[in-house]
Amino acid sequence: MLETGTTGIIVLVTLFFMLGAGVHIGVALGLCGIIGTFLAIGPDAAWAHLATIPFSTTNSFTLAVIPLFILMGSLATQAGLTRDLYKAAYNWLGRLPGGLAMATTLASAAFGAASGSTVVNAAVFTKIALPEMTAFGYDRRLSAGCIAASGTLASLIPPSIIMVIYAILTEQSVALLLMAGLVPGLLSAAMYMGGIYTIAKVRPDMAPQSKIAINWSERISSLKGVWGIGFLFLLVIGGIYTGFFVPTYAGAVGAFGAFLIVVAKRRLTKATTLNTFKDAGVTTSVIFIIVIGGIIFARYLTYTGIISDVSQFLLSLELNKYTYLFAFAVIYLILGMLIDPIAIMVITLPVMYPILIGVGFDPIWLGVIAIKLAEISLITPPVGLNVYVVRSASPVPLSLEDVFSGVMPFLIIDILTLLLLIFIPEITLTLPRLMM
């Protein structure tokens, strides 16, 4: 057996080599965890991990909520709820400065209450909103940046898939975490809309004001199209908040509710339904591979004592607790330039979570901060995942430089929102406390 320090160096070098070679993050983490366990503890422990962890991880009642939330979002997309939301938001906000971009933000936030996926949000609204905004004369960079940033709102607004991942990794209540994300998610959307309004007032050439008059009857009539999202939100989040459903049951009820909406809107076809279930299955599989690989890697860190040694060393420095939080944020943002948010959580939380809880941070509040940092990483260059999604899904000519340039104002807004959440924790904790 090799010493812990030696195996740690070998594992880290191997991990970075695999990531640089383009190996899937879940596979890379799992293989490095097995290699490290083999070298540090022995072959019996390594094979035991490989034999038991994949099944024990996926054979989880709590984890079952992830495919259910993904299926609910896929069915909501099939039902055409995104177009209805966008039309209603435009009817109410279109005449304001930057109204079309604000409508995109509001509709994306509302759809986040059904999809739970930032990638789905960004892809869908790129196809719907980007042609509309460019046709109205909106700056292409601002339009693309707005869509990429607004797509991240699905990370905080429940039901959030990444919030469930955090709850599982830290053994916290899924229900409390979902509730904790609601107000910060709405605050983020409001901050985006305020930023868009300011940009449109200062630079009207970037976001021309609409001259099309929309009467009150059209506005009220457009609300008929948003009943599906309202129904799903009340069904899932209302059920969790009142304690009528645990999150996994709520996910099942929400998926069935989304299916009923598809039927009610007469959009149920064999081909699209099969594709919907296929896409949900593929997305779920990708997430599960990352979680399984991450838990294998975390088990290696735990068994070799690396986590406890690092935690004790950092805590012995007796730094200000906000210094530890700042270090956590920096690590998140650096890793966010390279890998996706779920992988970041799987890698960082086993080490950083005990330290941050040890210096006095609330675990539910910390979850929201971690998710907000994950949101920021989704639009941070050079590998902001949502930026690439917008670029690849764009029906109009668009370069990566255009999208990265467009998200810069939203990155500044995100940092301001993050500071509000850090220094006013009641924004995050009030709703969970009322629920308790």
C-alpha cells in the first residue's frame, strides 16, 4: 500500500489528465476513486466499492425524485407551456423599456417551476425568444446573454434538480432546500429584470421600446395559457410546503399532472411522447453517472482520511468564517470554468461542507449559496455551459463571443444578488422556518 499523500498526488494527476483528455466527469471521478482506493487500501476495498456503490446510490427513494422532475419538465415542454408563458409575459411587459427581454426572464423563471433544468430552459427559450428579440431590433449580444442568464433561474426556483443533488450529498431535507430556493430565485429574476430595464433606459438602441398597443382584454386573455404552470407549481410546491407530499411523491404527482396537461391540450402523440421519455431517461442517466462517480471518489477521500485531515488543518487556522466562504466561492468559480455544476458539487462538498458547517454556517442557507455560485458558473467563461447551449440552439447567426459579451452585465447582477443572500440570510431562511 502507498502512503496517503502519494496516492493523493497520483489520483489528482490522473483526474486532471482524464478531464483534459475529454473523459466524462462521472467516469473520471469513479475511476480515480477506484484507483486511489486500490493503491491506498487494497484491491478488496476497491472491488467492494465498485460492486456496491452504484446500486446503493441509485437504489434511493430520495434520488428517485430526479427522474420524476426531469420527466415533468419534458412533458411540460411537450405541452407547449413555454410559448404560452412567453406570450403572456410579453403581453404584460412588452411596452416597458426592455420589455421583451424582461418577458423572456419572467417566462424562463416561471418555466423553471416545471422544468428544474437550466439546460432545458436555455435551449427552449433560445428557439422561442431569440428570433423575436432580434426581429424587434434588440442587440444580439444582450438578447443571447439574457436567455443564457435567465436559464440559470431553474437552479434555484423549485423543483430544482441540482438542489436535490445538494440535499443528497449533505444529507439535508430536500423539502426544506426546495423551499429555501424559492425567494432567492424570485429575487434573482427581479434583479435581472431591473438590470434589463436600466440598460434599456441608458442604451435604448440596444433594446428598442415596443410601439404595439396591447389592451387589457388581450392581457387578461393571455393568462389562460399559464394555467398549466400554475397548476403544476401549486400541485408540487404546495404539496411539499403543506407536508401533504414528500418530495419524491410530489415529483410523481407533478409528472402525472404534466402528462394530464399534455392530454388536455391535445398534444399527445406517440412519437413525441416516446421522444420525451427517451430524453428524460438519457438526462437522468447522465446525472446518475456523475453522482455515482462522485460518491466513489468521495468514499476514497473519506476512507483514506484526506477529508478529515484537510478539514482539521483548515479549521486550525481559525480564520474568519467569511474567509472560508470566500475560498469556497473562488473554488466554485474556478471549477465552473471547466466542468458542470453537479460535478462541482460532487467534488467540493465532501471537503468544504464540513468546514463551512464547522465555522457556523447554516446548512440550508449554504445550499442556496452553493446553488447561486453554480448559477454563476453556468455563464462564466471560458466554459459556461448555458452559453454553449444558447450558441448551439440559436436559430440566428451567433458566436460564442457574442453570448459571453452579452452575459457580462448579468454576471455583475448575479454577484450583487449573491452578496444580498450572504449578508441577509433571512431572504433564504424565512420560508423554511415557516414551513418547519
